[in-house]
Amino acid sequence: MDAHEIRNSYLAFLQSNGHTVIERAPLVPRGDTSTLFNGSGMQSLLPFLLGAEHPAGKRLTDSQPCVRAQDIDDVGDNRHTTFFEMLGNWSLGDYFKETQIRQFFTFLVDIVGLDPQKIYVTCFIGDAENGIPRDDEAAAIWQTVFAEKGITAEVAEIGSQADGDARGVRPGERIFFYDGGENWWSRGGSLAGTPIGDPCGPDSEVFYDFGPEFQDASFGLAHPASDGGQFMEIGNQVFMQYRRLDDGSFEELARRNVDFGGGLERIAAASIGSDDVFRISLLWPIIAALQNLTGRSYEDETSSMRIIADHLRGATFLAVDGVRPSNKEQGYVMRRLLRRAIRLALSLGLTENFFAEIVPVIADLYADDYPEVAASRDEVIAVLVKEENSFRRTLEGGLLALADYQGQTLTGADVFRLSDTHGFPKELSVEEARRLGIAVADDWQAEFALALEEQRARSRGATRLGAAGLPGGAPGAGA
């Protein structure tokens, strides 16, 4: 299956299991200023997970485009992207662990066609201090569904990622127990960080094993929660069955929920047996277009092409949802994505504008499944090309100025000067300096912030002078 088929098959399968397919949420959250973007499938459904009744019922499913700007510096490896789609399904006080585990396993094995021998899972090891038992219920269900495929699934008690890095996977082990730092969901990110009043609970994560040849030994021995490359997480099933009380203890919820999220790109990568998500049908056409434009190969320019493909895909969807490049909030992130893409394209020899060649490829990949992409195609291309025209002039001047720092250490004051004088974004100054072999001071961020504050202080002083009718402003202004 390609990614398009996986998405549609997932929604059809969940619909056949009594779920209502709901519309995706926009990338910019409505009425939520706590975060810039929808970064998960459940984010827009939080009120209903907290107890509100959803008008579409108790069983819901969707495919939610997401943006995680915090992952921007990780893009370039084989599995991180700032933009991705999250396949999701929710039970709001309806089914619980057995139905959820069975339906996801069935989808992966019987519909997508993944080899069950390559699927590994994790469960919560329990927390005696907080009176939360080990999730033997989920583990037993997993053992049953594996046994139905003729697979004996032995249990491994790990406890933490560090433990796993040291011991690895032993013969027969397929179900791994980890602590509240790995297998507990809360908005605080862990058992210890669970906010007061929040629903929370153990989760059961699902991993695909690409084989020992993909493990980076510098990360220790391979196991599901390892960062070494052999295993890739493709889905997480959260069993919301607790709430944290004012005294820090936990109580069982009267209404238990299931919150499932599965990475479309990662499931698609597993389905083609590649640990590189950029080879799937939603990303490889972009890479292929870049190869044609540059005359260079993906194998020789892997990181740069991955970053360009990811950033332009993310910026395209942001534009579809009404975001425009600017120096504030969502527009700033969008601008940063576009400018990084342009800067890296320059390193590939693309000295002329190229968005008009790549953005239509991206739009066409999503036009059939997201009508809003087709409807705004021409406008989106125009928005991104306009930003490309503007920044290319800025980029050329900034790169020339940056070259003068060869053999020196770039300080925060230097980075500020490049930004203030040439309009060169601070992140790009640092990234490009490092690419050119220019040393960057460890404290550049603090010094940059100090220089920025000094400039603001000077500006406030000038404003006060102007308001008093003194030199620097129109006579009588503000009187």
C-alpha cells in the first residue's frame, strides 16, 4: 500500500467498526493560544476527552495534518518531519483496551500487510508509589493477538530506556514494560509531570523492527524505545483511565477513553520495508523533482533534500490553512521553513527561483484527499513564490557578509548585526556559519538577546523623545 491507500483504508476500516469520520482541525488551533499549531491528532478533541459530549458520537476517527516546529532541528534524518499526518481514533467512554489493541493490530497486519513478526509493543510497568498497577491487562491482550498469528510473545521487564540500551532484546521477547517516562501519557509528558486535574493513563506503543543492520551501535543495544534506528514507533494507544488529584494522587475515571495516534508516514515506510520516510509516496515525488531540478542525487545530498522536501510540504499546508509569512508566531515559523529551504537549495546549485516547480508537486499529492488544497492551489503557489523572491535578495547579501567571518568565532553580537543590517534570520546565520566551518560562540543566544534588548531600549528612548516634541519626533506629537 502507498500512503494514500493506507490513509483511506484506515478511515474506511474504522468507519466499518462504527466510527464517525470527522473533519480535520486546521493547523492553527481555534480558540487555543497555548500553542502555535495542532501538533497531534487529539489536540482539538481535548474538551471531549475531558468529558464533553461530541456531536458525532462516542467513536471517532480522522487523519489529522500536524506541525511540530520543535522538531525542525531534527529534520534531515530518516524519520523526523515538521509536518506529518496522524491517523487517529477515539473511544469516548465506549470500548477500551481489547477492542483498541485488536483493531489496530488487525489494521496493520490484515489490511496494510505488515509482517507480525516485525511488530513489537510496549506497556506500562506500573508505579507502586502512586498505587498504579502494571498494565498486565494490555500485555495479556497482546499475547493473545500475537498467538492467533502463531507468534509466542514473551514479556521483558525493562523499566527505563537506559536499561534497555544495556540489555537489548532477548530471544522470544516481544512485549516490553517501561516506566512512566516512556509508557504513560499526560499533557505533562510523563507520570511525574501529569498536571493536576488532567485525564491521563498508561499507553501501549507499537514499533516496527527494520532489522539489526539498521541499529546504530553508539546508542547501545537495540530495543523498542531505543533511539538507535532498528525500531521505529508507528502508533501509540493511550488508555485514559486516571485523573490526578489536588494532592498529587491518582483516581480512576468514571468514564474511560481511548486516544490512538498512528503516524501515516511511518506506517507507510514500514509497509515498503524502508526505514526512510522520505521514500514513501507522499514525499518521494518531491525528492524526485529536486533531483531533476538540481541534477544531483538523493544519495549524495540526502539531508538537504529531506529538509527542503519537508519544509516546503509544511509551508504549503500552512498556506492552505491561511498562514502567511511574517515575523510573528505562526508566520515566523512558516517564514523560517521557507528560508531554510531556499538556503539549502542554494547549496545544491539552485540559484534561481524553484518554488513554482516544487509546490505544485506537493499540492497535487494532496488534492484528491483534501479538497481545500485543490481549491487554494494557485493562491498558495503565489504566496510562497512571493516570499521566495523577497528572501533570495536578502540571502545573497547575508551570505556575502557571513563569509567575512571565516577564521573567526561568530558571536551573538555578530549574529544580531547580520539580522539587523542584512535581515538575515539568526537561526540561518548560525546554521550557515556551521556549514561553512565558522565557529559559533557557545553563548551566542544570550548575547543576541542582550543586543536585541539594547536596541529596543534605544528605540523606546527615541519614542519618548519624539512624544515630548524633542529631536527625534514631530513637534507637539502626543500633546
